[in-house]
Amino acid sequence: MAGWNIARLVAVLFSLLTLCCAQILNTLVLYDSDEDLTTYSHLIETLHDNRLSTDFHKVGVDEETQIIDINNKILYSNILILPNRAKKLSVNIDHDTLLTYANNGGNLLLISEDLGTQLDTSIFLNQLGIYPSPKGYTFNDFHSEESIDSFKPEFLNKYIIDDNTNNEISTISFANSAVALISNSEYLIPLLRTSRTSSSKNEDDLIWHSGNQGYLSVAFQGLNNGRVLWLGSPASLKNDSLNKKFVNDIIQWTFQLKSVIKATFSTNKRVDSLDPSIELPFVDADDYYKIKDTTYYEIGLSKYEFENDKWVPFTLDDESDHIQLEFIMLDPYYRLNLNHTASTENEAIYSALFKIPDQHGMFTFSVDYKRPGLSYVTVEEVVPIRHLANDEYARSWEIPNSKVYMAGYGVVVAAWLFFVILFIFSGKKNIDSSKKNN
């Protein structure tokens, strides 16, 4: 019995050890020197305030840091790369590794400065369509009354920097900032634009940006909902000028603690056209929708609430915004606005009622809700639509305005019968008259 207890204890300890070794650390922080940990200590505290565990690794060609395993599975949910001048982030990390990490759903917060963006980080950003200014370019605005060390920002996306934070921030510093040009990718989310009187130049007066074509901060969200946020300056993150609300918002958004929505369910069913509350079951498992059936579609949407750590109903806060359902065969036959019909504790329910078109084939119920700054929601379900069977067509007398056609049919039949009768009887009279003449 004692031997059995010891064996059992060893097995439990081995299981716990395996779990600890296999634990995925939440956030990787890549820093240049030990001084950075002091300079950005308030930033690190903000990570911990948001219940994010941290693992710190130095950057450099001699350092070894693994962020994806041999099967391209990510080992960290989030990565924070502080400003650094290293030639290489790590032996195991280059721009291709960062791209693979992002393609697998990882989140990255990247910070540059006017001394230049680390090479691997810069190439990775270029692949996303973000082009930070090279080393030696200085961001200036000589015509503005406000200094770039302290100005009132106008953030462009309320899902990243919400309206409350935007209103509460009186000034913010973007001193020693890199300025980015961006591509026209639909997955880029401009966050903070440069003023129309600003410019970025180097010592040779070569211009990188002029006016409000440049950006001090840009976000990116891929189709897999992995998020990347780039900041051109570390000034607003340092201890002496850290803006708690601003930093908290960018951390929560980048690391998917806010503006995260999901579809909880989606259903469609065949209903009575006169009374949609009556569901019409299919005849058997091989039966499908048929043309001109009436269908009722529902989808549930939830939004993550970090403060209470729970999912709540997602409702639209803009009257001009709509969640749409598309009924597609190659091209959308219908594009319908879904109505908010009900809410539960965890989800809001949106629905639409419509008649299937007079076209058989393979159709798709598709909800593709994409708004910059919110998680993308894509739900699709393919259904076959069959034509009517022979005994399902309306009878002649059930067709609207059928009296005209039925009357025409009756007249033709009656005329034919009258002609046959007339022909038969008139033919006998002609034969009899010919015999009498002979």
C-alpha cells in the first residue's frame, strides 16, 4: 500500500511538472538594456494591472528566444518590443519569424523612435504596409503653436482609444518620433495622424513625409484577428510622461482585452410565410429548402468585458451601422440588415425573415461584419435550394388571373367539339343530296 501511494505521488508530481514546463507565458517583453526595465517600469506595471504575466528577454545576436515551436505554434500570446538598436532581435527571431507569429494569431506591440526602427521590426512592418521613417529623419512642426513634446492628440479610432480617453487626454508627447507612411491595405487602422504643417527631414533635407500624410501610430488587424500596433515614439510610455489611460487602452486593444466580439451561434429554419412563428420541418434528412420557401435567420453576438471578465451582449452604438446578412450564390441575391430582436445575459440576437428567390442551387448564408478596431466576425453556412417537385406546382385554378386562361381553354375545347359535331352532321347531308341528284 505504501509503495502504491509513493508511485501515485510521483505520478502527480510528474504531471504537475509537465504542465508547468508546457505552460504558455502570456507576454514576452524584448528590451535592449537593464536600464529599460527601470525607464518603462510603469508600462510593465500596466501589463500586470491587466492580468498579463510577463517574460523578459534581452535582444541581440547572441541571445536566444523562442516564440514559435517546430510546428509553428506560438509560445506567447503577446509580444512587446521596446525601442532598441540591436542588429538582430535574437538568434531565433527575424522578420520572417515575426510574420509567422502574426499569421498564427499572435499580438505585437512595437515601438520605434527617430534614431531608427530595428531592422527585423522594420521589415516586418513593411510587409504589413507600414513604413516608418529611416534613421536620421527628424519629425518637426515649426508652424504649430503646440510642441510635439506636448500636444492635444486626435485619435482616429474609438475602438482602440475610446471617446472617454480621447476627451480626458489633454496633452501627449511624441518627442523623438518616427513617422510612418502606410499603404492602402484595408487591414491597416490609422490611429494618430501628423498635423498638416509637420514634416520629416534628414540632414540632407530629404523629405520622408509632409503634412498630414504621415502617421505617428498605426494599428493592423489580420483576418485571423491577430493584432499589431506600432508607436513611433516611446515618450508617452516612459515613467516621467506616461499617460495611464492612453497606455492602458493600447495595451488592452493590442493584447485583445477590449473591442473583442464573437458570434455565439447562427441558425436558419424554414417557417410558414403567413405565420413565421410556425416552423416547418423538412420531410426527411435528404430534404432541403425549395425555391420560394420562407426562412428565418438568427445570429448571436457577444462582446468581451475585461473589467468583469465576462461576455456581454454586443449592441451597435451607431444608428448608421448595420449588421448585414448576405444570401449568396456566386453574387449576393439578397443583402439584408439584421434586426436586434432580443438579448440574453451573454449575447445579443439579430435576425432576418425573407423569402428564398426563385432560383435553385447552392446558396450561402453569410454574415461578414468587419469594422476597423473590432474583431472580425465571419459566419457562413452553405445550404442547397431545390426546385419544385411535380406535385408541388400550383394547380391551374390556384394561379392568379387564371380565369382568363381557363376561359380560353374552355372556349377552344367547346369550339373544337362544335366543329366536330358540325362536320359530322353536315357531311351526311351532302352525301344524301348527291344520291338524290343521281
